[in-house]
Amino acid sequence: MKVAIVNDTLDEFGGAERVTKLMLRSYPRADFFTAFYDPWILNTFFPQFTHGNLHTSWKFITYVATHRSLIQMFSPLLWRSFDFSGYDVVISNPSFLMCNLVVVPPNVLNVQYIHAVPKNIFNLLPKTPLQKRIPYDIYVRALYRQSVRSTPHLFTSSVHMQKKISKIFGVTAHILPPPIAYPKHPPVRKKGEYYLYVSRIDRDKHIELAIEACNKLKMPLFISGRNNEPRYEAYLREIAGPTVQFLGFCSDAKVRELYKRAIAFLFPSKEEDFGLAPLEALAHGVPVVAYYGGGPKETLVEGVTGTFFRNHTAGDMVRAMTRLNRKRFDPNALYRYAARYGEEEFSSQLVRYIRREYEKKKRLATL
């Protein structure tokens, strides 16, 4: 069975890339397609592709990588530049750059794992400045809708995302929660010294609430994550008090060390599609303070994994942090809770499904 796996880009290592890495582990002989990559990300997390079956699109895209909406505008041409006629299965992991716009021949099993619907294209977020000048979303939206409706083999991460996909496209996706980076051994915890945020730095994450809450409490906050929006990070640095530290992108080893002394993990994202970061915090024995919405509303439990705040304000987040500090959470219990989102379960479910549907497709082709 010849498999192709497609991911938007490899210029960061987040939830979509963790899923892709596990898919590549499940199909080690697969070819891998992406728009462009950061050499450090490739060599660090995907060293098997430094020699061989990695396919990228137009070379010039690397030079405009920070202009995501520009690449998004040309995405139909970008993804249609790849040829999948020699494959049995194509698995795409689309988010903002919509790699599910690849053209998959009718005889090829077309599997899409939709991490996130491109919110600016479907009016779930304000239009980008480029969209306001050139309304490219009109034709991209039609192509994206056609792509999603072209296959019954759709997966997504949560009930929240399943409902969103159903509402926008009128189709039902299978729910398969993405895997987390789950430590082999129970966590070693030390006395809590600071609050922690580990994820991408972009506007959708509402990191300003965590900063404002820690400013009010005069408590240390460590922020670790790759910067996707320089202007937003500049704003965060402007409002940050003296107890807030920006650590930049940290290695997995460094993040494990950060978890050891974290009081709690702060996750103020308002409409998170799933939310891997808080589950990974639980896997390291760290309780979570999260907004009650999106994916975390399904995966976290009040009083078991930490606590929620229900009004999306810094004041309500402060109250939740104060409530959490009055309780004790067993790190081993949090570790065990996170185990349900381990890699083996994800991989086995996906591989079983693809094998079954591939065999079914082969049988139908012989009739």
C-alpha cells in the first residue's frame, strides 16, 4: 500500500505536526508533502526526511513564509502542483493553508484529518488585510467546501470541531482525538514557583488574559512558544509586568523541566478546536486553569484536572487561579487521566480504519 501524507507546513512543531509525525511512524515508507519547511524543525523532529521522500512546493514560498494570507491566496495552485496518481492512500492534515485542496484521483483513498477550519475564510474571524484588498476567500471557500464534501473519510479532533464541520459543510466527521506527548514515567514535581503557558504565540490564544491575571496577582508567568505574530508578541511584551518572562521556543527537554516547578498551566484560548497543550500539562502532573469553551470543555473536568473560568476576562481568570490554589491535585492522578490521549490509541484506530476502507475500496474496484 503506497501512502502519501500531506501537512500544511513544517515551520513549527505543534499539534498538527505531532499528528503528522505519528502518522509517519505508522507508515514509515510513506512519502511526505508540504508547502515549505524550516530546516531546524525538519532535522530535529523529522530527521528521516533529510535524505529522500520529502516533497515541497514552489521554492519561493520559503521567502514569503511569514505572509500566511499571501500563501493562502495561492493555496489552490500550490497544492494542485503535486501529483498523487501513483498512490493508494493520501492522508492530509489541513489547517490554515488548507492542504486538503490537493487533487486526489478517484481510485485513491482520500483521508482528511481536519485540525482546524481556516477561520478567516469562513467568516469565523475577521478578514486578513489582504482579503480586504483581494477577496480571494470567495473562490478558496468554494474549493475547500468541494474538497471536504468529496470524501466520506473525514476525521477531526473533538465534538466541538465535529459540530463546526457539520454546520459549515453539512457532513459528519469521525472523532479521533489527537495524541499528546505522554511521558513514559509518572512526573517528578517540585514546589510550584510560577504559572506556565506553552503553545503558539498568536492572537487566537488570548495570552493577554494570562498576562493580565498574573500582573494582578503579581505572580511569575513563564511563556514558551514559537512566535507566529510579531505584532501580537510586541503587544504582549508591552502589557507584561515585571513577573512575566518570554522564553521563546523551548525544546521538549526544557519544557519538561519547566513543568516540574509550575503551579498551574494557564490556557485562556476562547474557541480552541481541541487543545493539546493543557492535556500535555496534565501528563506532566500540572493542573490546568482554562476557559470553559471549545475542546477543553470536553477534555477537562472541573475539580479533577484543575478549574475553569467561564467569563472570558482577566478578573474571572484570577478568581479561578485563586480557587485552584486552595486545592491539592495529585500529579499521578493527572498523569493517569492524560493517558487516555496517548499515541498508541490514536495510531491503532487510524491504521485499522485505513486498512478496512482500503480493502473495501479494492473489493469494489474488482466488481
